[in-house]
Amino acid sequence: MTDDSDTEDGTHAPTDVDRRRFLRATGLAGAGGVTAIAGCAGGGGGEGEGTDGTGETTDDGTPTDTVDPDDIREGGTLVWGHSEVTQNLDIHQTATASTGRFLNSVYDSLVGLTRDLELSTDPNVASAGLASDWEVGDDLTTYTFTLREGVTFHDGTELTAEDVKYSYDRIADPDTGAIMQFVFGSTESVEVEDDYTVVINQSEVYQPLLRQLAFSGTSIVPADSGDRLGEEPVGTGPFRFVTRQQGNRAELEAFDDYWADGPYLDAVEERTVTDPDSRLTGIQEGSYDLINDIPLDDIDDVTDDGSDDVETRTWSPLSWAFLNMNNDEPPFDDADFRKAVDFCIDKGALVEGALFGNGEPTASPSFPASAFRNEEISPREQDFDRAAELFEQSDYAVDEFDLTFKVTTNYPWHVDAATIMQQFFQQAGLSVEIQQLQWSDWLSQVFANRDFTLSMVNFFTFWEPAYLYTSLWTSDGSFNFRGYASDEYDRAVADAAQASGREEAVPLYREAQSIIHEDVPDVMLWFRDGTLAAKDTVRGLDTILSPNNSELDFGRVWMDQP
């Protein structure tokens, strides 16, 4: 198979996603959902995050798997108050974290993933895969996968190698509009060796391939099912899709022929409740069994009220956010000016003021416990004197521009953050006006048309380093809407993708982080905590969070009083 995103010199741009195709995949016309810009559904392996391997909860509060099989009761319908609107239901096309949360219980990927984000063939890990084994050739270009036998799709057909081939060929086809087409940019062919053996042949080494085959965006679908997936998702997961009224409700029911343990619930009913106060009231009054995203200003009250009726879970990070500067336009085409802006911001005060303390500042978007994270860089402290020096040595005068800060009302805490930063900028002599946009307008203006000077956005699940550092900051990266370009950075990330293993890739990704920390194409702001609340009758909450810290999995959740 071929990839139309290859550059003129024949090298592969592994996360080049056509902007028009991306906007189509987000369901832009529907608006309101969290897209890949604000939450690409992810997966993969290779970063250490979550538990310490003992099954206990780690210091960061990440939920762990602690269900006692002897206590499990089966039956009941769990009513979920969902914070956002689901969009395109095609698992290969969708770019929304909201849809990923809903579909994660419907699909399985080929490669399994532990809570620590390590690849695994164990059927009992947090995100079990459909491959019971795999082998990688000595030259790192041939991958042979053995499938689990006896796995059934929700339409009653048996999983075979033909389904895997169809799924990956479909993702790689540019006409599909798959958000993760880049995964197969170096793939020459996917071949069926027999019913339960499939081989991927690569034209060159692409070190992240196995990790990225654990992404939900590379899930396995039945052969020839593509035309119906947007309306009728069909997977091998613990729950099968029943119906959806977009923006209102959707239903999943237990799949009795699920290949692994569970599910224990009869059904999951998703209720779309975008208003934070309505979600909180609903869980407190018993209208919902579970909600995600407790309102930020209420988290402390809910988690500390000592109620026996509602249980909560908190983990970090759910997402990370950064201040965006248009590197193609004055004054942000000047690195000194950008760095000066960084010195204007008190990140700790920003976390307290906008997130009510539910997060922490960060200089790197890599997960806190990631093996790839560069621990030698840290958030710059607010220093107006240093900012003034940098403004002075830049090509532009600090009072030369009237800047517009475009921020989406889809995230109220972004509006609050913009207001706080506006005050910091005014202290430094910058004139900044805030413009609040609906989500669809933000996508059109900021992401698609690059019509902005300042903005901000958050990302979910971008823990896998190749996806993260290639798509966001390489010159042709699919999410590089800020126009950053650095040959040095591009070379470091490309070399990391060609590395023979993690040991060789780690220092290259750390180097890439150092480069963008120094160049400041964006200002890293924070990691935001994740929270959910549930009735005390809901059990198995420690299993509901997927390893990527964003998607949910209801396969091992149960109710004490169904």
C-alpha cells in the first residue's frame, strides 16, 4: 500500500493528515465535540504510566484493576451522564475523544496494552488485544501476528486474518479519511498467511508501529463493513452498539459471545449532558449511575464531602494544554518574542485560577512517568524583567501590536485562563483582546485557516511519543497549525522513528523536547486532572479508565444492585 503524504524527497511524513479530511472526520458540522485537536482517541504502548506493577494505586492517583471475581454480580443497565457529544461513529475516521469514550467498549485493537502502557499478549490486561502472539523480523520490517481463535464480531462472523487485512488496508487508503492513516505510511503490504496469521511488510524501519497498533483508531472491523460503520459500529468488544440519537442518548448492550471475561452489565445507556451543573445534579439526585468530568469548581466539595452515596475517582493527567502562537505571523515569527511571552505567565497561578488547582504546570507534554519525558526541562517562572529583555532584543516592539486571543467556549476553563493571561500580558505592556468562539468557529478559524495570533487548546491521549512529537511540531505535522519549522527538530523526531528500539529512541525524543522548549513555538501550560463520580452501587470503577487516561471501558464494571 502507498501513502500520498510522502514528501517530494521520498521520505515518509508519518502523521501528515489532510486538513479537509481531518475536519470531515471531526464531524465539524455538528460542532461541540472534542476533536483530535482537543482530544484524539489514542492508544499504544511503551510509556510507563499508571501503576507500579503491584496492582496498587500509584501516587498520582491513577485507577488500577482491583475487581474481586467472587464479588461480581451480573445484570443491570448503567446510565452514564456523558460530558460531550459523540460525533462520527466510524472508529477509523473519528477524531473525537468523546466518541472514543463511547466506542472503546465496542472495539478491540490488535495489540494489547497494560495499565503501565506496555505492550502485551495477555488477555487479562487493561486493554487486551486480538493478537495472541507476534514476531518481528531481524531487519525490523516484517511483523507476523497470530490471532486469537474463537473471537466473534457483533454481526456473528468469526475474526480471521482477512478482517485484519481489510481493517489495515482501509485505514491506509487515503479515500477512507482515517485519522491514523500515517501508521501505515511505510507499509508495503498486509498479507494473509492463513486464517489466524497475518503479516505486515514494511519498506523501512518504523519503530513506533507496534505501539500504534494498540491505538483505538486502528481497531479491527469485519471485512467489507466500512460503508456502515459510521451509523452501525461493529467490533469484537464487550458491548455491541444498539442505537444513538446524536446529542441526546445512545445505547450499548452486552455481547454474550465476547471472547474475554465480562461484560457484567446488561447494558450501558449514554445520556449526553454537556452542562456541568446538570451532570453533577444528576449524579447527586440519582438520575445517572456515573458521570465523567465533575465540574472543576465543585471537585473538592464532591470528593471531600464524605458522602456514602457517591464515589469519585481522580487521576492525572487527563489532558494537557498549551498556549498557541502563530509562528508564521509577526510578532510570533520571532523566537525571542515568543520566549518573552512564556516569561510573562505564572503557570501555578493559572492552574489555581482556571483549574481550581486540579492540575499542575508542565514544560513537556509527555506523561509524567513516561520513559521518553525530558525531566531536565521545567516550566519557566514568571519574570517580567527577563521578558522585557527578550522583547527588547526581538525584532518587534512590545507595544507595536494589538493582539487577539481566540479561545473556545467549549472549555470554560480556557476562557478563564485567557482572562488571567490577558492580565499578565497587560503587565508586560502587551495589548491583548479576547475573542470567544464556538467550537466549530474555533476549528475553522484557528486550526483550518490559521487565522489567529494567540489561542489555546488541550489534547487528550497523546502519550505515544512518535504520534505526539511528529504530529504537533514537525514542519508537516498534521496538528502543526501554528506553523513551527525547525530542521533540527524534524531530524531528531525522524531519527527516533527510525531507531531500532526504545533505548535508541528515548534520547532523541528528549532532545526534541529540549529544542521546542528553547524555541518556544508554544507555551506549555498544564496537565489537567481527570475525575468521575458514580453511585456507590457501581463496582469495578478502578477498571473503567483505559491506559491512555482518556477513553472508558465498561467491560468489567458491574452493579451491586442491578
